[in-house]
Amino acid sequence: MQEILQKRIYLSSPHMSGNELKYINEAFETNWIAPLGPNVDAFEKEIANYVGVSEAVAVSSGTAAIHLALSLLDVKKGDKVFCSTLTFVASANPILYQGAEPVFIDSEPETWNMSPLALERALKEAFMDGKLPKAVIVVNLYGQSAKMDEIVSMCNQYDIPIIEDAAESLGSTYKGKASGSFGKFGVFSFNGNKIITTSSGGMLVSNDIEALKKARFLATQAKDQAPHYQHSTIGFNYRMSNILAGIGRAQLEVLEERVKARRLLFDRYYQELGCKPGIKFMPELNDTQSNRWLTALTIDEKVTGTSIHSILNALAVEHIEARSVWKPLHMQPLFKGVKCYTHNENTNVSEHLFNTGLCLPSGSNMTEEEQLKVIKYVKESLKIRV
Ligand SMILES: *Cc1c(COP(=O)(O)O)cnc(C)c1O
């Protein structure tokens, strides 16, 4: 009984459908326990179809997919890469793997994602300096697409390829088009906390079939066509296992349900908390649909009398896992001294979102009862000092 009462409510935990075992068993019965195999081939096709791109390459993580994309774009030492600042560190780590130099771009308030204004200023300056970036990594935070029309047209103007980090936005759309399909490369993650999971895994998608062919080559140790083991370039061991791809296939079958469930959780949070003064939910841009991977909101401490930290603490005491919004990368010790272009002269939007924003438990397997418990404790912690 005690155990049930104390059951932890997670931010976003894996949610199996049951069908995963069918694909895993198939792999066992045919002894395809290798990286690569029929599940990998099928999962790649199914993702490519779903997203509406030519092809997909299944890899060991979303981070690996970003790294491959940068390698394919020949990003190397001395090159610059622009990247959203309000994101998980995995968006930018591969820039460092390549020995290149990140430049961070602030968020704007309507999507919390890359500010076209900041991007424009950064591109103009880089152009004047004669040192345009080799790539721009655009993140779709918590499922919400960035302002793709503006960003794509600006990058086209300077002929700079986009890597769309859609690790959090599988199942989302922007003007009717699938998230992840806007850049030269799109990246998905199937880490345990994402909207669908393969326990760990990722996917690189593109309409450039030749580039993806090279991605497969690089991701399997870059083995030359030769009768012996011969290598002329640096390769990686980045492919997805056939077992994990089996999990992915079953997960993809229920993706639409998972999106619905997460959106429903968002709606209920919004109904219960959206009317409270000082609370603002992450917006959804017109003509876009977010998968609402995580419900995120900001708290104006001056109005509510409660900081996000006291809410987080109050939830933690009740064994409820909630988190503050990603700490912007330009504020990370790892990236000390890296330039960040702010939304406008006086406002750093991402810093504001970090200081005031938090993410509530949003797992698609969370029960209504559990969600009501979360809401209850959020409301109570608001009352503490009001
Ligand atoms: C999860 C995540 C990644 C990395 O994916 P992994 O599969 O964990 O390597 C990259 N970018 C963002 C925005 C993410 O949320």
C-alpha cells in the first residue's frame, strides 16, 4: 500500500504498447541480433514515409545523427555553426566533436525557439566578416516548431544548410508539414524520455539520398570497398541494433495516440492552471501543431509570490518529477565565452524562459489521477506565499 501511495510520477517515462515484443521475437527467431537487419530497414522506411522525406538512416542516438549531419556537411576545425541556445546540450556537443565553433541564437517569445531577428543579425555580421556558418542547427523545443518559413528563407538567402533538431518534435507539424522535414537534414531521438522510444536510438532523415548513403558508410566505420578491411576516412560505430529497431516499429504504430495523449495532458493543465494570474503556458504558433512532448509554462514570481524553485521543491517532496526549462547553452560553463545573439538589444528571451519556466510531468502513460495530484500540488505551492 505504502509503495502505491509513494509511486513516483515521472516527467516522461517510456510507454510501451505491447506490440514491441512481436518484433523483438521475430528478431530472436531469425537470430537477427545484430546492428542492422530487417527491423532496421523497415523502421527507416516507416519513419521516412511518416515524415514525408526520401530516406532515413537509423542510428544509435539523436546525438549521433547530429554528428553525422555535421560530418556530411564537412564541418571541421575553424568552421562556425549556429545553434539554438535554448536546448539540451546534445544539440551542440557534436559541433565540438568536429572541433568547430558554436555561435548561439536566442529564442523569440512566440515559439520559444530560434529568433529569426537574432538569426538575421548573426548572419549579417558573419557575412560582413566573410565567415558564414557551415550549418544552422534549429531546435523544435518541447515539440513546438520554430518559425521555419522565416528561418528557411533566411538560410536559403545565404545558402546555408539547416539541420533540424526534431529530437523532441516527432509527430508535430508546421503548416501541415511534418516536423523534421524542413532542413537539409532532420534529426529524431528515441531516447527513453522522448515521445516514442527504442530505449536509445535516433534517426537521420533527408531528401538527399546520396548524402544518406554516405551517412550509412560513416556510421559503420567507413569501410572502403576492398577485399580486406580498408579505411580512408574516420568512421563511427553509430548504427541502430535490429532489436531496438523492432521496438521502434511498434512505437511508431502508436505515435498518433501518444501525441493525442500528451496534448490532452497539456489541455488539462491549461484548464486547471492557465487562468491563474502570473502563469503562462508555452504558446502554439498559428498553423502549427505541437506534439506537446512536455507541458511547459512560466511563473511570474512577482504575481504568484512563488518561484519555480519552490514549486519544483514542493513537487519533489511528493515524488513528482518536474524540471526547469533547459538552461541555455550560452550560460553553460562548457560554452563559456561563446557568443549568443539575443532576440533584441535589451532582451535575452532564453534566459528569461530559463529563469521562469518549468516542465510538468507529461508522460503519455500518466493517469488522470496522477495528473490531478500534480495539479493539486502546483496549486498548493502557489498558495504558500500568495
Ligand atoms: C534528446 C535530445 C537530443 C539527443 O538525443 P539522444 O538520442 O539522447 O542522443 C538532441 N536534441 C534535443 C533537443 C533533445 O531533446
